[in-house]
Amino acid sequence: MSSFGKISTRLRCQLAVPLFGAILTLGCGSGAASEPNGSSARKAGNGSAESNQANDDQSAAEPSASVKRPRVVGYLPTYKFAEKPALHLETLTHLNIAFAIPNDEGKVEFAGADPNTIRDIVERAHAAKVKVLVALAGYTGSQQTSDWLDKDFDRVVDSLLELVDEYHFDGVDVDIEGENIRSKTYGPLMRTLSKRLAEFPERKLLTAAVAEYMKENYAALGTVDFLNIMSYDQCGEWSDACEHAPIEQARDYLRYWSNFRDVDANGEPRTIGAENVVLGVPFYGRCWGEKCPDRVKKPDNADGTPSNEYYKTTELSYGKILAYCANQTLSGCSPTADILSSGDSVTGYYVSLNSPATITKKTVEAKSHGGIMIWELAQDDRSAPLFAQIAEAFPKSSDDSEL
């Protein structure tokens, strides 16, 4: 995941559940998230699962006819608990708590998070028939996670599954990214989790967050129930200003991962399939330029003196972007604007974001695939202009099944 409006009629008649509030069942609809359509991909077994080459065929895989309603997956970082964001349990099918990372002794934990808060979230989500998964690693935790997998693989896996048991999670989402996707450990981790999760009395899910960068390092993805596609950060600190999450990128990623070929837990060939790829959308923007709000200085110099150099880009939540539009720090804001610019991305500012209009376009793509994923829930404005588009496109109903 990234380290980094009008309200729809449907969202007005639904109740967005606050983080520490009571569950209310009033609204336009209620429903359940059950098992995903990828359930047949992962069975108990000891077959080998060496990764096959991805298929670059440009024809997109057709979604399964058995998909009644695509998934709505939301990530919630533990460091955002204090902000008490709306969880939108009336719309979500899956909630990923991010991120669990091995500590200095190799035990996987949610560092600094209140265990009672996690239990409360899980209990309320389950009452709303939302699956809750533990998300492992994340961008900033990937090196620590892979280092410990190299040192003590069994300790990482055992302690991760202890978290699943302790908090009654419904599964694991593996989010190891970039150079830290290591061939020595990533494939074995996916195969081992597939086997161990199948041993629980209740069915558990295995998912993975995947991206374009270093995609050749992924292995054993045929073991997952579904994939969360990180279709954002096309550009950033490492590049000049550009649209970081355009609709064209989303379509390309959906095509690629729908046709991705690997083997399942039993070593049988498998194409992931359109019904098992979930399109990720960003609830944040990226800003380039000296006039970006909230610019961050780089760490102190080696000699301990303060750095006078700023990072090239600044990440801004959509909520902050709207606030800076309101006080005229940023201009050109509208429900359809994906670019806000002063005209110069070096001495001025250039902000790339997904507007409510673009989120709506992406819901159309997501509905013909496995659903939509949000990084991350707390980044929307309190009035929920982005999530409103998702709630409108993915109404929950009492007959939802096989999610």
C-alpha cells in the first residue's frame, strides 16, 4: 500500500459507522460478505507451487458468471485509529487492518495499536457481516518482514497465525512490496499460509496486494482467494510530475492481473481470472513543487545538522486537498478535476488525484471484475465525497454471497 464532491443519494440514506460508535442497522440495505469466488483455488494439499510466467495477452479475462456482487475492500491503518474515521460497514465486504509487522524479536504484531480497539472493530465488522483480515508488512514494513522471513521463517508465520486466532480475523492479506519481494521467501510464505489457513476450523482467506513495480518477483499467487491491485503511484518521489493513478493504468493493470497465470496450492495451473482481481483506488493525491502544502524536509545530514532539502513530492489525503481548496491554498478544485496546478510543477504546485468523477469511472471497471479496493478509508473527507461514489455503485443486499 501507499506509504503515502457531492454526496450520493444512496450514501445519504445509509449510515457510515464511526470507528468508536455503535453499530446501527438502519440504511438502504444490509447484507453479508461470505467466501470469495476464488475459494476453489486454495485447498488443503502439499503440491508444489512454483510460479509460472504471467500471460501478457491483451484480451481481458471475462468475469465469472457466479459473481453476484463484486467485493468492496477497505484498508484501515492502525495509526489512523485516533482519527475515528467512518468505516462504512454498510458497504464494505472486507476490511483489512494494516499493518502487522515483525518486531525486533521476529514476532508479528500491530505496533502501538490498542488491542481492545482492534477487537472492537472486528466485533462490529462481523456484526455487519464484513470479513476482517490482518494485512502483513505494507511498504514501510516490507524490509523488516522479509528480513525476518529470511532469519526465522517459522516464527513469522506462527506469530502471524496467532494474531489471526487471537483477534478472530477472517484471513491474511500479504502486502510485501518492491525489492523486498524475495524469491527465497515470498513463494514459500504464500504456500505455507495457504496450507496453514486451511487447517483452521472456520474457512480463512488468503489475499495479496500486488503492483506493477517488481511484479516479476511475485510467486505462488495461484494460492490466493483474490488479488488487491495497487493501481496508483505511477509516479512519485522518483519521477517528474504526472497523473499518478489514471483510468488507463487501471484498465492495463486489470487486464494484466486477470490473465496472470500461476499454480495453486496443489500445483495445478490456474489463471487468476477477472472475477478475482480487485481494483485499488487512492483516496489521496500527490503534489510536486515548492508551493505544495505540508512539504516535508529530508532527515538531518550525516553530521547532525538540519537538512534544508525537501522531499520532491508530498502526499495529501483527499480530505486535506478539499480543505486546502476551501482556504484557497489550492485552486481549480471541482468534482471532476484530477489535476490542480499553478502552472509550474517545480516552483509552484502540481497535484494529481482521483476526483469523485474518476472514482465513478473506476467503479464501472471494478464491477466487471472482482470489485474495488480503497487505500485508505481515513483519507476521504468527513463528508465522504469519494466513498459516496463507491456506495452508489456497490449496494449491499441480503442475498450477497460468495464474495
